[in-house]
Amino acid sequence: MLSAADRRLAQLLIREHAVPLVELHACRQQLERLAAAGQPCPSLEQLLLERGALTPQALARIKRNLGLLAGTSGGWQTGAGGEPPRRRRKPRTLGGYELLAPIAAGGTGTVFKARDPVTGALVAIKVLSAEAAMQRGAERFLREAQLACQLTHPNLVRGIRVGREDGLYYFVMEFVEGESAGQRLRRRQGFGELEAVAIGRAVCAALECARAHAIVHRDIKPDNILLDRQGQVKLCDLGLARSFGRPTSVTTSGIAVGTPRYISPEQARGDPNVDHRSDIYSLGVTLFHMVIGRPPFDGETGLAILSRHIYEEVPRLRAVRPELSPELEYVVARATRKRPAERYETAGDMARDLAIVASRLAERAGGAPPPAPAALARPAGAAAAPHPPAAARAGGPPAGLPHPSA
Ligand SMILES: Nc1ncnc2c1ncn2[C@@H]1O[C@H](COP(=O)(O)OP(=O)(O)O)[C@@H](O)[C@H]1O
Ligand SMILES: [Mg+2]
């Protein structure tokens, strides 16, 4: 039986092809034999060095990477961007960027705040963990980076470049100074309706850009919506994104990917052909969480939550909080219909209804309607005529969303 540290080391060694697999296997057998005989066991690294399977230099390099990913390696500066570092040690660098501090350690790896030493510009760098590389390969990580670099939109985190150094894959992105909607929910337990609507419109704009490139995000949730200090909304984490209308690989079909609390019914069932309407569902659930303070479905296990998304109706907003507007209730209900065909056809349609909600809320509050976010402005050259409300195009004004013309 290998210790957790030995297992991590073994994973990294395998990934980097640093040691022949037969050597690792032989070490493992030797350790098991010693343990079974009740004798003291050396560590995996001791054994590998003894056998001459690994040089001390190669081991030192690999351990440095392990420390970096575990967030334990010294070397990054502890001061915030621009401030003088508290320690005068040479900062750890990756891809030529100075790593300042880890921001988050998630499913795919660790995200660091970093700085370009030449321009002083701040960036965020996602480093793929050995575990993630082992489980999913670097493919998903590289695809995320590639998509983010290819999609340019004010509401999508901009990718800068992807690279490999010292056996670590890293992905450099624009740094978003602020916090995620998820972090804010955990801190403050909820968003005002107008604020949630503005965020929803911005995410719709990002999703329209993705749709134009035939890309489904597949993991829309508060943690993947970043809010910067200027109030800009940036969608991140295209790690699960995939092109729709293309055949899906056998390995992923039939297995639900995404985060159970926000997953669409079709994604929960492992349907390999989910399209952009799955993101619309997850955005509806995200809006629910933002204004109610909790997601619609919870459960003991991820599987229990998946099943509720498949079989249970998302509760009406006003059944939980009667003071919320009927217009927002309508939009969330429409976005979270079980059958994709009954949802908004596109995120653009949903954005237009959210704009109506915003005007109604502003009217009721007695103020001027909020301006459309920059990202929602019509692209240059597009028809100037106002779009008919999506709900109207879908067959007459719905009961829940009285349109201005009604
Ligand atoms: N460009 C960025 N700027 C600032 N923080 C970021 C950036 N990208 C990610 N983060 C932070 O790191 C967290 C995890 O990043 P994410 O891309 O969602 O990776 P994961 O696959 O681990 O979910 C985010 O929730 C956010 O808090
Ligand atoms: Mg994420």
C-alpha cells in the first residue's frame, strides 16, 4: 500500500514518463512485501534512488512541481499585486511569469495570481494538477485554453496562452480582480434582483458568443461567473465546454459531466448531444440561487441532486419569495423547463426578456431603466429594429411576463 505522498509522486512520475512503469511496479511490489513481513518500509523515492531508477536531480525537479501544486512550495510572493513583496526571495516563475499567490485550487488544478515581470501586468495562471492530468489527460485542459484564446468577448475571461514547463501544463488568462458570484453568495447569501438580472444578461451575452462558435459551456454556475471591481461580469472555466453538432467520443457519452446543483436534466442523464439550451437551464438555476440564496435542489449525494433535476420541477421563485417580480419568475421558469424545446431558444432571447425585467424593476423603483451592458449592444451592422420579445415570438405574451406592449 503506497502512502498518499507516494501515490502523488507515482502519478507525476508516470505522467512525465520519468521512470519506466516496470520499475514503479517493482518498487510497489517490494514495498508490499516489506509491509506484509512487518518490516520498516522506505519511501517510494528512497527506493527509486536506491535502485538507480531516478537521479537525485530529476527527483528534485519533480518534487518542486509537487510542492507547487500542493500550494506548499515557498517562492511566491505574499504581497498583493503592485505591493512590495514581503519576502525577498526570488519568486517562483512559470512561463516567464512570477507567481504571486494561489487564488483557488479546484477540480482541474490550481489557479495562481501572477505577474509579467517586464510589463508588470497581472495575469491568472491555471496549472494542471498531476491528479487531473492522470484522470482526464491534459486534453481537456488544453481544449479549455484553446477555446478561451479563440473566443473574444468582454464577458468571457480572455485566454492569453497555454504552455508546458517542467512537466507542468499551464494556461495564462487575463486576471479578474474581484470574486466569483459563488464566493459572494457564500459570503452574503444573495443578490438583489436587479443585480442578478444584470449578471444574467452579461452571461447570456457570453453564451451567445459561445453559441456563435457552436460551443456549449456545460458548467454554468455561480463559481464560474467572475465579478470584477468595475462591475464587469466574466464567465470562466471552459474546461467542460464542447462543440455541439459534432459526434461525441464514446468515453464521455452516458456519463454526466457538470456540477450537480446546476446541471440540466439532459446533461444529468448523460445525453451526449446536449446543446446550448443546456447552458440556458443552468443559468436559470444560477439566477434562482442568486435571488433565493440557495439552489433549487439539494440532496445527500450528487446522484440524488441529478435525479431531482431530471424529475422535479424547479420551484417558482415567488412560491419561495413572494416579493420577487413576476417577470423574473417567468424568465427563470422558462429557462428551467425540463424539455429543451420549451426553454428559450437562445441566450439572446433570454437576454431580451431579462432586459424587460430590468426595465420593469427600474420603473417600479421609479428610476430610469438601466442601460444595456456594453456586451449586449447590437453588433456593428446588425439590424437596428428592436427585437420582438422572445416570449412573444414563441407564441404570444406569457402570463408571467407582461410585455411593455401589453
Ligand atoms: N482569470 C481569473 N482571474 C481571477 N480569478 C480566477 C480566474 N480564473 C479562475 N479564477 C478563480 O479560480 C477559481 C477556479 O477557476 P476555474 O477556471 O473555475 O477552475 P476549476 O476547473 O477548478 O473550476 C474560480 O472560481 C475563481 O475564483
Ligand atoms: Mg470552475
